[in-house]
Amino acid sequence: MARASFFSVPLLPALRQALVGLLVLSSMTACKRSSTATAGPPQTAVPEVTVARPVAKRLMDWDEFTGRLTARKRVEVHARVSGYVTKVSFKEGAEVKAGDLLFTIDPRPYQAIVERAEAMLSQAKSAAEVASVEARNATALRQGQAISVEESERRLKSATGEMAGVRGAEAALRAAKLDLEFTEIHAPISGRISDARVTEGNLVSGGNQGATLLTTIVELDPIYCEIEADERSVLKYREMHKTGERTSAMFARIPAQMELLNQDGWPNHGEIDFVDNQINPATGTIRARAVFPNADRLMSPGFFARVRIPGSGEYDGLLIRDSAVGDDQGSSFVWVLDAEDKAVYKPVTLGPLLDGMRVIRKGLAADDRVVVLGLMSVRNGAKVKPTLTDMQPAAEATK
């Protein structure tokens, strides 16, 4: 029996349509591949970047230190005589002026001492007058040989002793009046006063030792800020003074700027007015002091502060945005564009931040076009499409 061939069997209409569809699809795929191979690889878009030229400026480096505010004058008010406090005449925590009455101690015992001293002085003066008259008479009688030499000398010495008694009584009266004056305690300086450590009705002790502390006063305007400068910085400043680059604070006042914890931009301007005469061997630092105006009295002793002083003389430098600086394994670099708008890798030496801009010490020229935006899309030697802008952002330029 003869075997029937597959192609000799009549195809069903549905199967015939499926085979035709497969043939058409295969033909379309082949055409697409042929078209892709003819067109070549896809074109890569040229990255767009923003560039700016460095800002040329006359610059000065600043060195920063930490410190604490201290009062230029601080006085502890103690009782100078003993007695009971009868009145407190100030508002605690308020501003007082030199000479304002602060405390009153019961003056009656001291007034009585003054009156007794006045009486003793009157008595001493009377005795001195009598002795003086007798001395004058003794001189006349001695000339007439009416009295002996011994009696004459006794009267003269008695007059001298009585005059010394007068001077002693006068001194006792002055001391009594001084103690009476000390029963009223006045502010020795102008400034802000603390609270009353002793109130009315309490007994206080006076004298040079063990005197009762009544309150304290601190002067607020101007105000000091004490800092500690390290030995390396001190040596640098003295070398700059030697070469004439910058004057040392030991010989002249130099500018200083300060900011508190809640401040930015170094809003307080003053000067260094004191440098100590030796390095502290325990810390390797030297104490220095800056003075600042405090007209609004908002700064108080004890505040933490940051102080900066000139760390160099003036020099011509370049500034760029800090965000334009890249880091390459500890070295800094920037991208600049050449004449053909191709990116060029440039190592740079950085200086400090100054008003939000980075100082470039080496590696850049004033006419370089530095990439400031789009750094991630830049490749060395690759062409880019640049847009020129200002190096200093508009928000910073208006400050």
C-alpha cells in the first residue's frame, strides 16, 4: 500500500491562514534587522553644563579661634562695716550707674561714734589751748628767771603732747565719719547688677577679711573675649611681623571679628588689645584678648564665641564656588573647558572658605571657564555644551 505524503493532504482553511501569518511576521522582522544594521549605532547627546569664570579679588586669610566672653570690669560688692541691713535700693538684674545707692546698713551706732569722736576732739583742743597758753607763759617767766628750767621745759612738752592729742582725735573723727559713710553702699562701677545676696534685716560683717558678699556688678560695654592661640600660629604671626607681611598684636591693635552660637557672617567687629607675655607650657598656648562694643547689652560674660583674626597679609586671589571642587583620592580638582569646549581635568590647591566661596591658591587662571553645574556628566576630553553664568550666585552677591 502506498504511503501518503504530508503535502499531498489538503490543508484546512484555518491552518492555511496561520502559516501565512507566520511567514509575514518573519519577513517583517528580517526587514527591521536589515534597516537597523544599515543605520549604524545611535548618536549620544552632548551633555549640557554651566560654566563660570573665577572671581579675582584682593584677599586676606583669617584664622579662627574659640573663646569665652568676659566682663571688662567685674566687682564683688562687700560690706565694709558690720551691722543690720535696713534697705536694698536696687532692682535685681538691672543696669546701675556708678554712685547709685545699693544697700543701707543701720547708721545709728556709727553716728553715735562720730558724735563721741567730735566730743573727744573738742576736749583735746581745749586741753591743747591751755597747754599752749602755759607754754607761752613759761617762756616769758623763764626769761625773767621766775621759774626753773625744768618747769619751763615741762610746760613746753605738755603743749606739744596736747597738740598730738588733737591730731589723734581728728584722725579718730575721720575714721568714725568714714565708717558712717560706709553704712551706705554705692555702686563702684556702671554695669548690670546681680541679685541681692543679703536682704533687709540680716546682719552683715565688714572688714578686710570675712566681709559679707552683698552682690556683684559686671560692666557690659565694651566686652572682652579671651582666646588661646596655639604655638604654631603664634610663631607664624611673629614671622609675618618680622617680614613686614602683618603687624603683630604685641605691638599694635589688629582687627578681630566674632560670632556667637546663633550668629553667622561675623557680625561683631573689634580688635585684639592684649597678648600675654609667655606661652603656657601646660597647654602650648598663649592667652590673648579681643574687645568688642556691646551697646545693646545683649552679649553677657560666659558666652561661647568664635573669633577670627587676619592670618596673612593681603594678596590677589581667585574665588570659585565650593560645589565646583571635586575630590580625587585626597587631591582636589576642577573641570575647565578649552577653546573647543572640551573638558579638561585641572588639579588645584585650595585655600579657606571666604563668604561662601572657596579660595584657589594654585591651578587656575582668571580667564578659565570652570564647570559649576553638571559635573557628573563631564568626562575628560569629552565635548560639552556650555552655558556661561556668574561664579557668585545671585543670592550671595546681594549680601
